[in-house]
Amino acid sequence: MMDAKEAVRLATAYFHNLLDNRDLPGLELEEVEKSPDGLHWLVTLSYVRRVLLAEQRIYKQFKVDAETGEVVSMTIRLLDASQLR
């Protein structure tokens, strides 16, 4: 079974590969946790999207199979107002 560091590495590589290694400005690791059933790692990465003169931080959550390392999903991770600082 893989550890959190390996799950983050796999999620990051998957994201870069999915976008054909396009530059992801401000790419950051935000969260990593094991799913309640212990079968997956949930890895949240964020990056900055520039729209006209403004910047917006976008959050993506990756679900990584804890046994095989396969990324099984990538979803938009929405934050509620209490999480924004």
C-alpha cells in the first residue's frame, strides 16, 4: 500500500499529463487524506487561473487507489466561505 507522498506524486503527474504538461502556475498541495474506507487517497491540488487582470485559485481533488496508484477521478473541489481566508 502506498503512502501519502506517493499518492500526491501520482496525482500531480496525472494532472500534468492530462493537460499535456501545460504550465500550472502556482500549483500547490492543499490537502491529502485517506478515504473513510481506507481504499483511496484524496489529494487536493490548487493552481492559479488568470482571467483578464484577475487571478483565481482553482481546486481539484484527485481520488487515487491506495493499492494500485491509479487515479480514478478528478473533481472540482469547492470551498465554502468558512474555508476561505
